[in-house]
Amino acid sequence: MATISETAPSTNPLANVLGGRLWRRLSKRKSALVGLAVVLLVVFVAAFAPLLAPYDPAAQSWTAVRKAPSAAHWFGTDEAGRDMLSRIIWGARASLMAGLTSVGIAMAIGVPLGLAAGFLGGLVDGFISRFTDAMLACPFLILAIAFAAFLGPSLTNAMLAIGITAMPLFIRLTRGQVLSIKAEDYVEAASAVGNPQWRIAVRHILPNILPQLMVQATLTIASAIIAEASMSFLGLGLQPPAPSWGSMLNSAQRFLSNAPWMALWPGMAIFVTVLSFNLLGDGLRDALDPRSR
């Protein structure tokens, strides 16, 4: 006869994710699947940009300046005769790198601080919470641009600025989840048998808040891509002639009437990529939320 432990479903959200329940719930949400497909396509394009791009994205041709889309140049050319399709493909690498790296920085700093604030409490919680509230009082994009302007124009500094600015989101989320979980019976039992606090936080609390962090990370990547494009548009991100969707929009604003395709393709790339990450994040949130079952 099967025991209770053999028949009862796992209550660990991380175990549900690894056990395939996430995919079964996510597959019922068509918009999330569309978002996932587009995100995977962007990742594929960014990873294999050297093989997919038909031309060198920085190669100039003064005989093909601002040419309309044609068989030779599917997306047309820009003000320097550079192939727009090749620059869009290579720009995906910069945008995706900015989104993933900046969110990685935000999580690497924010999650430990949130764990410490929620688990230790007291003065530690007070100091970290006031610091978080002060940073959240400033709009995300404005604060990121201010940091990038202070650090100097480059993609590395832009990613660092976005990561620091997004850090309070993960601090607040982690702290709130820890406060709700640390009162659970299994956490109190782990403390009662003599486990050190760091082991309880890392072994028993952190795995149970990872699904919420996954959702927040997915949504924050979309915001980070918009922030990187905004910085590149302002000249604070990836510097020309390196291809970036934001800097391509900056160049296109002078030729909107004569060459509208110069603004159309990078704008569509930003819109579709950001929308896909948001759809995927919403689908993950619904799939991981027990109340939606």
C-alpha cells in the first residue's frame, strides 16, 4: 500500500517547476506560448547573428544610401548605406545581452539583501527597507539614465546602471515572500532541530520563492530592454557604429519622411520583443499561482 508521501503532490513550487507541472499549465495559455516562441526566436537570432546576417552590419555603401526594401536589402538601408536587416539581427544581441545581464546583476544583489531583510528583521530590515524605498521613489527609467550618464556612455555601464536601478524590485519582492514563508511550519521545524539561520534561508526558504523571482525576472527583462534602447537613443548605451535598436531609432528620426523603414524595423523589433517577454511573464505568473488552478 502506498504511503502518504508517495501519493501526496509536492507542495514545493520549485519541485512543481522541475516536475513538469509548469509546462502543463503554461501550455494551456496560448498567449504565453506565443511569447515563449518569439523569445526563443530572438535568443536564436542573437546567438547566431554572425551566420544569419546577410551583410556586415557596419559596412557602409555610399551607392546604397537610404534605399527602400528590395531583394538585395529586405529591410532597406540606412543613411550610411548599411543593411538594416543585418543591423536588426546584430541589435538583438545587444538588447538581449542588456536585458539578461542587467537582471542578473539586480538579482545577484537584490535577492541576498531581500533574504537578509526578511529573515533577520530588526535594524537590518529597517536599513535595507529604507534604502529600497528611497530608490523606488525615483522613476525606474529616469534613475537608470542618471546612473548611465554618471558612469559614462557604453553598453557595460548601461547594463550596470539598469541592474542597480532594478535591484530594489527584487529586494522588495524577496523580503515580502520571506516574511510570508518564514512563519510556515516546516521553517519553524528546521529551526527547532538546530539548523543555522543561513541554512534555513538558503535551503528551505529560497527554493520556495524562486518561482516568484522567475516571473519578476521575466517582466524586468522587458523593462531592461526598453531602458537600454532609451539609453542608446540618448547616446548613453552602445556607441555607433555598433548596431543597437535604440541608436538606430536615433538615426532614423531625421529621415522619417524620406526613409520611414529606418524607424519601422527597430521600433517593431523593440515592440515585439518587449511584448513577448511580458506575455511570457504573465503566463508564468498565472501558471505558478496556486489560486489560478
